[in-house]
Amino acid sequence: MSLSSILPGDAIESAIKACQAPDSFCPKKFFQMCGLSKKSPQDIKKVFAILDNDGSGYIEEEELKFFLQRFCTGARVLTDKETKGFMTLADDDSDGRIGADEFQAMVSS
């Protein structure tokens, strides 16, 4: 399954373009622009599974760096500042990784 089977390709493209500049990525804005924040909990879990590159059940900081590239091949890597900010925003239990429930809560908020 690919992200484009869940989210409209043009919305993904617009969201990627909006955060091309380093340190311009805002997770909540990105989720709104690509349409993920309006998706069902089931679809959000499907997206989480795609983003969980190693299938561990969590998105770790190393996976988070390549977050945009999971949406669009050739997209930029997140900066360290963006990665840490994203982790801080989503990692409610401060265990250094984002679980499916944490991801869903962040996307839906």
C-alpha cells in the first residue's frame, strides 16, 4: 500500500512544496494540507504503518528524518531541529519514539 492510495496525490504534492525550505516543516500544517487530518482513524493507522519503515510499531527519530520522502520520493530530509520538534510534539510518553496512538492523537488534534 502506498500513501497515494490513501491521500490525494495533488494534496501530497502541495504539502511537500509548502515545506521545501529547511526548517519550514510544521507537522500539523502538513497533515492538514495533505488531507490526513480529515481521514478516519483506520486510514491514519494505515499511514502510520507505512511511515514505520522498519515495522517496529514505532516511528523512531532516524525514521522521522526521512518522513517527507515517504510521501514523495525526492523530497528533502527533515533538519535536526524539525525532527526533534516533531518528536517533542508527538512523543507524549517521552520514550524517544512515536507509537500509533501518539501519531493518531497528533494528526487528529
